[in-house]
Amino acid sequence: MANKKYDKKADLAGPGISTYEEVEKILPRDYKPLQTPMVRMKALFLIKDYIEKNLCKELNLQMVQVPLIVERESGINDMLDRDGSRTPIEFPCGLGLKNPLNVQVVQAATKWKRPALRLFDCRVGEGICTDMRAVRKDYFLDHDHSSYVDQWDWEQVITENQRNLDYLKDVVKKIWKVIYGAGKLAQEKFPELKTDKYPEIPEELTFLHAEDILEMYPDLPRKQRETEVLQRYPAIFIIGIGWPLKDGYPHEMRAADYDDWITDTSKATGKQTHGLNGDILVWNPITRRRHELTSMGIRVNKETLVKQLEMAGQMESLNLPYHKKIMNDEIPLSIGGGIGQSRTYMYLLRTAHLGEVSVTVWPRALKDICSKRNIHVLE
């Protein structure tokens, strides 16, 4: 494997498999759903209720409302990465207005949540959680990527002293405890989900820095490194996503103005490492592929915001209202993330496709492939 030449730039941004020929190759050929669509919905909403209640309990959060559209000029929308490959839907809004509002459909609520902590008067150790919906029109639509996005977007106020890897790991462990608990409850209430056909949901996460995984598989691009390491550790949290690693490439591109991926963490790790953010990934035994459940991180302060914008060539963003609030200490320091709802349902309910747990649009080519594999998406 090490002798094969790979293009490491190919998967730094833009998720998805990229061709339906590849999708047809990877979808399982021996798939049999464990539940009917109606029973699956009952199990899904059991999981949804459990995760919302227990996530709020573990992290001291309150469920709040969240926007679906924001003004373009606010700078609030999530650009997802820093290469400009995924842009939001825009349209004029306000019938009868001489100057209609320029609005965008959110791609995630990442940057809305941090000012919202001040709006909802959250103190240190308190936070908010949202039942967020978004549209990401530039995704390639495959078995686990959809243009329709549903997330538990959450945010918690922290202090400067909590901006470290120990606090990040502590929060990640609490989140995994909730996801694991939701899976066990679903299996208890719906015994068909507990089957010898698939391995148990791992109770513990393994923490690895992106540099560690690069050292293990120096010649592989990011997605294949993740695939390989998940064979050894079926549930992992990858730390430090966005900073260029020893091979000159970041593990994956990340936007410059929310997660802190630039802070030097070498003293804590004993090697040259950066970043106070990361992703939870699991091995999905149904699709037999890597499966990302959540991205999260300690957010930028004003010093790291400037450094990251400079690295990304986006210094003009400092003129936007959101960025000015960070620079003027008008919004609190925080940690936050987005947990993919349908991704989590797909993993815990043992389905082969996002379309079995969410209703959205899929191209005919994909639906035809799925029907051949006994995968029936909701429409």
C-alpha cells in the first residue's frame, strides 16, 4: 500500500465519494434492513429525545430556537472550509421592500451560536443546544452525504484557562457517553437492533492526533488514513484538523473563523502538534466504511482568529460584524460543535443509507443503485 502513489490534495475539502460508479461498488450487497420504516421512526425519535435531554444534562445546555436563514452581510453563515468550494444558497427576501434583504440559507449554525450565548445570557459552564436544519447544495449525494443537513448544534461558555486539550477531551467523552447511551437504549427497546451480524457499539473512544495518524500511514491521503486506523480503533476522536501536518497538508480544510486549529499543543502532546478541535469518527459495520458523527472544537479567540484569517488569506473578514464582536470581546469564549442527527441515527439504527432515516432529494441514479441493494430511501 505504501508504494502506491496517492493525491493527498484530493480529499482535503468537499465530502462524498464523487462518482456513482464508486457508490455502486461500496454499497453492501447483502443488506437487509433490521426494521420497517415505521418501527425505525419510533426508534429514531426515542434516540432523538434521549440525546437532546442527556446532551443538555451532561454539558449544562438549554434547547433553543435557531435560524434557517441569515443576512449575507452579517458574516454569520458557516463557509465550512476555506477554499470556497461550498457556497450557500442566496436570495432576496422581503416582499414590498425597496431594498430587499440579502439572505442565505445556513450551511450550519456554527457562528450564530456564539453570539447567541450572550443573547441567552449564558454564564461560564452554561450553553445552548439547537435542533438545526441546513442546506449544503455543493455536496456530492451518496449514501452518507445529503444536501439536507440536520444537526444538534451546541455551544458552551468557557474561560481562557479551559482553552486546552484536557477540557476538549473531557467534553468529547461526555458526548460519546450520550451517543453510546442512546444506542444501548435503542437496543433495549428494539431488540432487533442487537444482532450478532454487527459488532457492539464501542463504549470507549480512542483519542489520536492527526499527526499520530499521519505517522501511522504517511503515504495515504486523509480518508484512507481514517479508514485504516478505524480497523484498529472502531471509534476515534481525531484532534487537530486544519493545521498543516508534517507532510505539508492539513488533515482536512477547516474554516478560519470558528474552530481553533492553530494553537500550539506541543507541551501537552510531547510532539509538534497544533489545534484544539477534532472529529468523532466510527467504523460503520453496515457500509464497512468510515463514518463521521461530529465536528467540534474550542473556538478562536481574537489572537488565533487573526492568525487563522491571515493563513487563509481572508483578513477582509475582520470587517464583518461577527468577527468584530470577537475582536472587541463582545461575545464569550466558547467550545461547540455539530452532531449529525441523521448520521447518528444511521449508525445506531444499523442502516446503509441516510435516506432510510431522513427525507430529502436523491438523484435517480443513486436511487436505482440503492434499490438493487435492497436499500429503500424515504421520499
